[in-house]
Amino acid sequence: MASGIHRSQVDLVDFVDWRGVECLNQSSAHVIANALKQGYRDDDGLHLESDADEQLLIYIPFTQVVKLHSVVIKGPEEEGPRTLKLFANKENMGFSNVNDYPPSDSLILSQDDLKEKPISLKYVKFQNVRSLTIFIEDNQGGNDISKVQKIALYGTTVDTTNMKELKKIEEH
């Protein structure tokens, strides 16, 4: 079966809770919105860049529960991400404790993967996702700076019923 975006999967960018998005060790001039936000992430002049070293820790909360199916990462040949660890529903992670938890999935990206090739995740591990943490551990060339031009997340929303919106049915 060819790797690709399944017909029923949607780009989850509309379900990102932007107020809660964080990225540790990002350069102040090249921030997470450049790689994640619609429009920005398709502009070749914009990217996310690491600051002090090659590692990045990205926290993406969602406005509703999602099932995550695949990721698309675009990056340059040398500075593009190589080792990614993904964590579902892990809040308040930092560089000091990121290795204390087993990741929901780990990916070793090839330079070919960084050409916006969809990478399927361990779907069973991403069924009820309220937030996603992406740890970029290193990059293709072993450089001090990592660069990410695009991060796109594909999946589906989980239809949940908001009990507050249900109206009580009066008996007659």
C-alpha cells in the first residue's frame, strides 16, 4: 500500500489551539508559526529554526479531540529534522524530562521524507489526542541548527457530544 494522505483524513490545522502552541529553543526570528500556520508554512521564505542547539520541542494543543494519522514535514537537506519523537497528551514537557517518557511514536526521517512525503504514524497510539508534543532530537547533517519549513498533521476529529448543549426533553 502506497504511503499517502487517506481520503478521509483532513489537515488538522483548523483544530490547532493557537493560544497554547509553544516551541522551546526556537529562534526569535524564525518561530513555530512559520512552519505550522496555513499560508506561512507554504512560503519558502519562512521557516522554524532552532536557537542554542539542534533540538526543538514543539507543543500543539487541539481545540477538540482528534485522531492523528500522519505527519508531513518539510525541511532542507542538511538542517532538516532527522529523529522525531511524538508524544500524545503529554503536557508540560521540557528538555530535562523529554527522555523520561516513552514516545507514542519515533520516526527517523530520510532526506526524501523531508520533501513533504506523508509519514504514517502508529495510528492506535493516536486515537484520542488532545495535544501533540514533537521532539526534534537531531537533524540530517548533524548541524547545530535545525530548520523546519512545514509541519502538517493529518487525521480526523473525534465526534464528541457536549453534554451542556443537550436540552432536557420535557415529558408531557
